[in-house]
Amino acid sequence: MKKITLTLLSLLLVFVLGVAFTNCKLDEPPVLNSSLTLQFTSDSTARTLTPDNLNLTVTTYDISGTGPNGAVFLVEGITTDTYILEDLIPGAWSVVAKGKNIDGIIIVQSAATAIVLNSATETVTLSLLPIEGSGTFSLDLSWPADMISTPEIIAVLTPDVGDPITLEFTITGTSATIVPLTLARGYYELTLKLTDATYDSYLVWSKVETVLIYADTTTSENWVLIASDMNEPTPQDMGLILETDTKSPIEMVLSGVSAELAYDTDMTVTASGTPEPTSWKWFLDGDVLVGEITSSVIVGAGLEENTLHTLTVIGRNGDIAGSADATFRIGAAPIIILPVDLMTAGDYVILAQSAVSGNVGTMVTGDIGASPVTAAAITGFSLVLDISGEFSTSTLVDGSVFAADYAGTTPAALTQAVLDSNAAYGEAAARESIYVVDDLIGEIGGMSLAPGLYSWASAVSITTDLTLNGPANGVWIFQITGSLTQAASAEVLLAGGALAENIFWQVEGGVLLGAGAHMEGVVLSGTSIALGAGASAHGRLLAKTAVTLDTSTVTQPIQPLL
């Protein structure tokens, strides 16, 4: 009986302890599972020269993790940049993400990222970088036969971090190659110059590129040059190719490039990129342009005539980059000829020998002269004779008006001016040069003409804008046997520093500017000069007969320095 009682007491004690323990557990909150939001940032960082046959675009992500008490997860084929994992056990987790291209090849991977989860939702950003390792780089170059006598190549591959690597080429005939290099994954800057040792290391071709080396892949390039890519010791008239390289995440574009640039003139070239670079580096023919660290550069002046050049820019934003290049040619050096000496005829913006007419709306800046005719031949200007009797004034003229019948020294000065005008006309007509351009047709609108002597045995017309492109000391002389007609709204434009006082139009026939047209230069007419409504001239109008203005504007330039 005593034994039974002890047994019952033992069972009762176990029951009481069990109830107490159960009540204690019910007082605690239940364990809740956690949620984890993962965000992926990918840096595929392709550059100009990228691994062969490797697509660097991430199309899917795989994520895996290990957690408390041996818990694991694996999710493959995620196509979005954000993914939410639910019902994870709270505690310490280690998470890894991998990015694959469309071919299923892992091209980027995050480091193992530690995160401690509680019962709240956590958000973690995983940065995926190119996988570690090394890749292979190879480079080949070839050129047309008979273009280079003694080829030499100087090439350097510079990593973002580390010492430059000099590339050794094996040259065989018209081609060159390097022994493939094993390089650490990363970004490199390649500069290359191809020269001809026969002509004192004459620069034949240059190239600057950015290169991406990827783990377990080969990055290679085979440049096949054509004649138009290359300089020759005796430059020829080559066809030019203008190329912009945008094979990189930063899509680079160059603007302001002229395929052919007038000798000793400048052009401003501006680079832009998407995304916008934060730093810039410029090269000309493979050489760094020291100090040029903005998005624009000025090049051209000082380069030799008839040479081909390559301008390259590399833009960087953090650890991505892009490059672009453009090829341009320097034109022939300008023909150096002397301007025509106007002598005292250059004291007048308008000088006519039979009549000068204008109307309300006309504006003349400079002096007007008429001889041997009297002031009666100057009409439409409402002249007011000065008290001296030697000149008149007009509200339409910012200057003075002179006529052969005025007092003092005016008649003699006008007589001499007319003689000098006729002499200048004769000098311009008599100019001879081996550089006369005689293969132009009568229509010159739409052209861009360098300094020189141009001659026609016919009439000449300008129906669209004509550009005179050359330096400030360039001189243009146009000898025209027939008439010169400028269509309505057509303009003569100056570029490269050209000056109106160094441009001379010697025209045997009449000169007619249509309504709204604009002329630059000194017009020496064997007969008359007429400007239509709203037409303008920046220069001088010297006619052997009449000058007629219709609400026109005439402005004198400075006298040339002879």
C-alpha cells in the first residue's frame, strides 16, 4: 500500500511539473519567420575591345544562401532586379548572387554577404562584379602592300592599376601580331603607333582603345587597314573615313569634327556620353594631349598640310568607360598672294563714276564718292551740304559724301581716287598665277573655297551660300569676264579667320545682289553694282558706272596691311 502511494505521488509531481512547464511556454510569443528583399546591381563594364563571343548582358540571376541550423535556399532564373524571399528562419545568413547571360554563362557574381534576420523584413543590395580570374589578349594588324617600306610598331597596354605593358609585335610582310598575353581581369588602355622607319619614323597610323579582359575568355582584335586610313610620306588625296566607336556601356559621340580642315585653322570638338563621363582624356595620333581634361578640345592649328590625323577621347565614370575617335585631314597650305592695293580708292566705301542712288531704309557706313559727276548724280540721300562746301552729310550715311563739284581739295582727291580705283581694277585683272583655279563652273554657290586666284571666262552666279575658308592672311582674287549675280538670300560667308578686306571681286560685267543677299569683300566692277531690297555688303563697292542701293546696308572693312 505504501509502495502504491509513493507511485501516485511521483505521477502527480510529473503532472504538476508538466503543467507548469506548459504554462511557461504559452506565456512566450511564437517564433515568426522573416522576409528578405534582395536588390541586384550589375556592372558588366564592357569597353571598346570586349571578349570574343561573350555576351556581357545579364539576363538572369541565381541566388543561394545558408542560414541557422543548416537551413539553405536556392532560387534560379530570376529575371528582375529585385526579389523577395519569404519564410526564412531568423538568424545569421550568408547570401550569394550570380548573374548569367543569355547563354547561361556566369559573368558577374557578388561576394558572400552576411545578414542577420529578425522577425522584420530586411532589404539587402548585392553588388555583382566581374568574376575574378585571368583572360587572354591577342592583337593582329595588317596593311596594304607597298604602303610602308620599313614598318615599326610602338604599342603599350596600361592597366587601371599597375605598370604599363609594352607589346612586342612580330612583323611579317604586311602584317604584325603579338604572342597572346594572359592578363588579370580588368580594364586596360591600349595606345598604338605604326611608323615607317625609312622616312624618319613617319607616323602612318595610330589608334587608342579601351580594352576589357574577362576571366577565362579571349579578347582579340584584327585591324585591317586600307589606304584611306593611313598617311604616306608624300601624302596623296585620300578618301576619308569618319568613325565613331560606341561599343561600350558609355556610348560616346564626337561633334564638331570636320573631315577636312583648312590648313592652320582650328576646330572645337566636343565629346558626350551616356551615362555622362566624369573625367576625360584626349589623344591625337596616339599621343596624350596634356592638360586636355574637359569634354571639349581645340585642334588643327600647327598641323602639317595634307596629313591625316586621328583624334580619340576616353571618358570615364567610376569604373566604366567608353571611347570614340574621328579621322580628319589637314588641307593644303593656302596660296600666299598679295592683296590688291586700292590706294586712295580705299578711302571710300562706295565710289562711282556716273551715279549713286539710295532710298529710305538704306544705311551706309563709310564715305561715299562720285566723280567726275556732280552732286546731282547722288540721289535719294537728302544731302545737306556742309558749311565748308567740301562735303555733304545724310541721315542715311555714317560718314561723309563727296562729289566732283564740291569745294576745296575734294575734286582733286576724287580724281585721284577714281584713277586709283581703275588701277586696282586693272591690277586685279592682270594677276597671273600657276594656281589659278580654272575648272570651276559658273555656279559657285554651295562651295567652300580656300585662298587663291580664281578665274572665269564667263558669267558667275551664287545661288546658295558660298563659304570662303582660310586664315586671316589669306587672299582671294576672283577674275570674272562676264557678270556676277547673287541670288536672293544667298550669302557669302567667312570661315577660319578670313577677312573681307582681303577678298577682291574683279568683274567686267555688272554685279547684281538679289533681295536679302549678303556679299563680303571689295567689288571692282567694270560697269555697275546694284543691291536689291534688304541686301547687304561688308566691303567696298567701286564701280566704273553706277552704284544702286534699295533699302540696302553697306559697311566698310578696315584697310588691308600691304
